[in-house]
Amino acid sequence: MHAALVARPCACIRRLGGTRAREIQFTRFLRNASVTAVEMATHAAERTVAGVAGRDVVVIQDTSELALGGRRIKAKGYGPVGKGGNLRGLLLHAVLAVDAGTGGVIGLVDAKVWNRRGGKAKPRRGRKTEEKESQRWIDGTVRAGEVLAAAASITGVSDRESDIYEHFARHPANVHQIVRACQNRQIETDDAEQMDLLFSHTDSLPEQGRLPVVIPAAPGRKARVTELAVRFSRVVLRKPLHGAAADLPATVALTMVDVRETSTPEDSKPVHWRLLTTHEVTNLGEARRIVDLYRLRWTIEEYFHTLKTAGFDIEAADIGDPQVMIKFVAATAVAAVTVMQLVKSRDGATGQNLADAFEAADQPILEAISMQLEGKTARQKNPHPKGSLAFAAWVIGRLGGWTGYYGKPGPQVMRRGLEDYQRIKFGTTLGLQNV
């Protein structure tokens, strides 16, 4: 199924199978009680292990809601997603391993898919963390420490929803953290009898320098070159008065790196990130490193975009049984990594090999297609070495409609290119006697 999803990214089992026999095969696979989403995620993590040895790895985790419909989907047993409870579907929490230096996607560390139960939950303060969905952030970090143990260094990156005291207090010793702060927490001061708040303390810090950065374009926002004012300080967070487990330490020492845009853009809000990290930060260069690592978090937004409208269109899947859909989402989450690897390797900066996403038999086919696609000008020739993933990304991008002149091929182009490539590859297996 993984090979079929990569070759023909879509959310329709019938189209994915191609033939009646394979459609039935895939359906039986997903309905098999012995097949689980956990097992698929574990297998994907085993593949990731081989690519992390000796590397500095950033682990990015986030959650995406998969909205599948309204009343009809509710009747089939799907739980609420989004605000208001009118939409029904599933939730996917993905944990991706990314090379800290190149930004290349190494692989999937973990993927949790669940169907939220209906009904009114107990008040948050009356529940332990392990009884809340918040536990997924802690589990993802712990899993990263286990799967990526052979890496030279591991840094977990996550957004404001993961700003949980227990997330900092229980992180594995081999995993550093960078979390965008959400809670205006109480912090220790020089005077033990005085109380200070994290945000007011940060606002009072002196500026340590400025960083020139490029903010990429996004829907409703143009790309821009801007400047970020940087502040940083060691802070000691106090344990929350309510909801924290009794065995958690009374304080946790972290570093706060505060960056805010010095000008106000016309089409969006100015950047302002308060980043809590376990890394030491003593100078502007180290602060810049924290900012650069946090900016890699955008990779998981691209990943979810690939799963949805830009690639597999997973929310268009029409599978009535939530348990079967959970398995299909898990399988698609694994396959989407391959598309992301192609997107990230298109410039050749990731240094990944063809074997990271293709079989050995694909190389001669890709090389033959490349020769046919190349034109006379330099920009119409494949600039990447044979056997590299960048070489394949150039071919797949061109098959998907990219001309080599305008912009860079994204997930939609790669998806179309993979479909065309699969047809060509199938054609190489045909002989005249089969026609």
C-alpha cells in the first residue's frame, strides 16, 4: 500500500488500487484486525533510525484536524473536530525528523491518529496530564529520544500548544527543546518573596542585537526582508499551582529567547516569538541558532498541506468505519514523507540519496526520462548528480508540469509528477506481446 500511495497519491481506495483485485487487497488489509496504525508508525520509525546516525536532528511535532464531514459522518461514529462541534473527523499528531543543517526530511518518528470521543469532558484542572490530549506532546518527545538515540544531537521544536510545564520537566536527557511560549508563567526572582511573570520580565530585558531575516510568502502575505530585535535571559519557571502532578520539580530552569519584528508589515502582523529552550544561550550567535531551528517548524505545516489539499486530499476519503480510516490516515502519513523529501531535496541542498525515496530499479528509468526532458539551455538541464534524490526531484517536478524557469516545484507538482512517473514505469514492464 505504501508503494501505491507514493506512486499514485490520492484518497480513493479504488483509484489507488488500479484494478479490482488490488482494491479488494487494500480493503482487506485495512479491515484486518491484526493491522494497526501503531504498527505502521513503528515500521516507519525503524526506517528513520537508519538515517540519523551522527547527525544533528530537529524533531518537529504538531497536530492537524482532519475534517471529514458533518451529520452523515457523525452518524458513522466520527468524533468532533474544530470549533462548535459541527464538523466530524479524526486528529493526526505527527512527529518528523529533519536534518538541522540542511532542512531535509529524514523520516517519520511517530504518528498518532485518534477519533475524539463525544460528550462533556471533566474540567481540565481535575484531570491528570495523561488523561488529556496534551499527553501527546510528552509522548512525542519521549519517543524521539528512543528512536533517534544514535543522532549526534536532538532538538524538539513545537508551537504554543505544547507549552506545558510537565513537557519541560519530563523531557528525556538526550532531547533539547524549543517551545513557543503561550503561558505567562510565574518565575523565580532574586527576592524569594516577590513574584514576577514571564512576559513582563522578557519585555523589560535589554535588546542584545538584531537579526536580518527573510519571511517567506504565505497565503495573504508577501515575502519580505525584515529585521528582528533579540532579547534573551535565563529564567526559572515555577510549578503551576493547579493541575501539575505532585512528583514534578518545584522549578524548571530554561532560557527565554524573545524575537520581535522592528517594523509593522502592511499585510500581516509583525513577528513576535517568545521561545523557551533547554539550550544555553549566552550571545547573539547562539540566539540566532535557536531562531533558525524554530523556523524549521514550518516543515510540518508543509507536511500537513501535502496530506490535504496539496497532495493526497486525505479529507476527501469516503471511508465509513472510523477504525479503518485511522489506519488509512496512518498509511498516508507515512507516504506523505516521500513527497516532502522530494520537495525539500529539489535544490540539492539536503544531500540525500535516491535510495531514500526510490527503489534501485527506478534509477535507470529516471535517468532515461531526464535525458528526454532536458532542453538546450542550462536551465533546462538536470543540474544534479545521478543517484541523488535531487536528480529524481528534478525529473518528477518536470513531469508534474514545472518548466525549470518559474518558481520551484511544490507538493502539488510533485504529486502530479509521481502519477505520471508511475505510468511511465508501468509502461517499461510491458512487452509487445502484452499489447
